[in-house]
Amino acid sequence: QGGTYSPPAAAVQVPEKRAGLRVLTAGFVDDAHKRGMDVHAWTINEVDDMQRMIDLGVDGIITDRPDLLMELLQ
């Protein structure tokens, strides 16, 4: 009693790096997927970084350059 309720999360939205540390790793993505959560990476604007996120298996990429992402996905 007196606690707060936290519903399960459907997704996590995280940057690739934070304070110089890589947040999005294969282990992070795998752990999130095992818990039934999608992983959305932000803000990924370089093609090499987009490809790395795709290779890691993220479920979504948030970008300021959707034109580059669409070209990569074709």
C-alpha cells in the first residue's frame, strides 16, 4: 500500500550513446527483446550509424534524415 503502479513498458527509446558511453549494444537490445519490449534508437542521422542500428536489431530508428534511412532500407 502506498506504492506507485508502473505498467509494463512496450518500448524503450534511447540514444546510441550517452555521456560518451555506448548505450545501445547487442546485449541491451537482446535483453529488451527478452522482456517483450521494442527498442527505438534516437537520434541517428549518419548512414553508418543507421546500418549499425539495423544490424543490432533495433525496432525503430528516430532520425532527422528519413531520406537517408529510406535510401538505406531500399
